[in-house]
Amino acid sequence: MEIITVKKIKKSFKKYTREQGLWNAIKSLFQREYKLVEAIRNISFSVEKGEILGYLGPNGAGKSTVIKILTGILYPDSGSIEIMGYVPFDDREKYVQNIGVVMGQKSTLSWSLPAIDSFYLTQAIYQISKKDFEKNLNELTELLEVKEISKTLVRNLSLGERMKCEFINCILHNPKIIFLDEPTIGLDVVAKEKIRNFIKKINKERGTTVILTTHDIDDVEALCHRIILIDKGIHVYEGSLESLKKKFVSYKDLTVEFEKKVKEIKLDNCEVLMHKEFKAKIRVNALKVNPTNVIKKLIDKYPIVDINVDDESVESIIKKIYLSKNDK
Ligand SMILES: Nc1ncnc2c1ncn2[C@@H]1O[C@H](COP(=O)(O)OP(=O)(O)OP(=O)(O)O)[C@@H](O)[C@H]1O
Ligand SMILES: [Mg+2]
């Protein structure tokens, strides 16, 4: 079932500029000069209920702008959006009851209070019944191991501890969709893992739809059913991570170990990246030759005892897509 439908949205921002110096400062009080930046150029997409969608792109690509439009914080200049039957910016009051938002760079918790006080505030704002609230709070604080931590002043929490509390605050009213804008930014590997497992669990057990922006490819590999790549305000790819790899992978790296010393390695459409008597790393040009055939040839020609195959990293594939689109 389609839960989010976005059709041809556009959004430009006025970026005010002024030359340096006192005279220009005074002049800008009367006449401000600006440049129009087209942050979102023409975007259409849809999201199915229960999906985890990765919304990826380089800095300034337009990800946060799209999230802000979807959550009803910003109006698009044109185009239409329907989410669960609501138009976010028009039906804001009712709409926000159904969504949760976590922005890695912004807090929804009061810094001078313990997180638990913000949780109670959320209960009041969303009018969550005492029974539901306590059940949910217990489950979530246990899951993220922050029962004690939530009693500490937020400003004294570590980033990881605070982010866990942000997640709880976002999910207490059991929203149908959660928007996560770089939720794992700046976290250590253990905290990232905890947050990822949490997102997975909420998605699986509650059927919550998740829209996630991140610069961390591990987040994407661990979580996303589908990805959209945006660059300079337009979508440049939409599909699964698997089909992205299939479509765009251009090389595979083989790490081989030999039984005996090998003096020279010669293989067509391959580049020897490293060669040390008993070991070698070979890059196969997957666009020109099938890597399986290269492996067969290797085994025929050389005394191989072990082979490891590494795919080109998703990060490198995505970078290539951005670069190729920018060349045009
Ligand atoms: N309020 C604003 N006023 C002026 N320009 C803005 C505003 N918000 C965003 N922009 C511009 O719109 C473009 C897209 O910004 P956006 O924040 O959506 O990028 P992003 O993909 O989230 O990047 P990042 O990965 O760095 O968070 C940028 O050029 C940015 O400078
Ligand atoms: Mg952003």
C-alpha cells in the first residue's frame, strides 16, 4: 500500500549575499541582493507502507529540504504531496500525530531537563494514555538501555546517550512513519549498531515506515530495502541496493595466495594491484570480462591455494554515479 506520494515538487531558496565592508553593510539594509538556489528541481516518488527507504546524496543535494517538506516544516513552491491521506503543510496539526522526526543535528529534548521530563511532555502533547505511555516507555528504555540515563540532565549526556533518548521521544506516540535525518551522525560503532537494531525492530514489529538520510553506507546496507540517490536537487537513481550493485559494479578485486612462488602474473582485462611471490591482489574489469572466467583461468595457470573476492564498495559505486552525472 502506498503511504507517501510525491509528485513533481520544486523548492528554491533566496540566498542573500553582500560584498565585504561597512558601506556594503549599510547598503544591504535598504537593498538586499540575493541569488536563487534551486534546492529541489523536480522530484516525484512514492513509498510503500512498512518500507525502509534510504534517501542518499552528497552535501547540499537537497535531502534535508525534502525531509522538511515531507514533515510539513517547509512548503514546496509547486507540486503535490499526499501522506496517509494528509497534505503535510495544510493538515499539519492532524498529520504530525502520525509521524516522528529525528534530526541528528537538532534536538527535540530540553537541554536543562532530564530526558524523562521531555518524555512526559510528549505524552501530554500527543495525549497518550497513561497505560500506553508507560508500556511504551518501559519497552523502549529497556531496549536502548537508557532507563537510568533518562534521569540525567540532557546537557550532561554523551551524544550516543542523547540520540537514544531522541529516538524514544520520537517514537513514544507510536507514529506510522518516522523521518530520520542523519540519525547516526557522530556516533561510535557500538552506538550506531544499537540504533540500527532499534530501527530494524521498530520497523519489523510495528510495521513503521522509515525514511532515512545518512552518509553512512553501513546504515544503508544494514537497513534499507530501497534507496534513492539525489544530486543537485534531482533523483539520479532509484532502486534496491542489489540492483545498484548489479548495474553499476565495474570491478571485482581478487586476493589470491599461491602454493609456490609465482614470478609473473599475466591476465587479460585485469590489473595486478599487488604481487609478492606468494600473494597477489588482482583487479578484474567486470565490464569487459566475467570474473568467474578469470578465476577459472587463474586456477588453471597458477598454483592457487586460496582466493577471496571483494566487490567494488557501494560507496565507490555511488561516488561514480554522482561524478558521471556531473560530467554531463
Ligand atoms: N533555509 C535555506 N535558505 C537558503 N538556502 C538553503 C536553505 N536550506 C537549504 N538551502 C540550500 O539548499 C540546498 C540543499 O540543502 P539541504 O540542506 O537540503 O542539503 P542536504 O542534502 O541535506 O545536505 P547535507 O548532506 O549537507 O545535510 C543547499 O544548497 C543549501 O545551501
Ligand atoms: Mg542535510
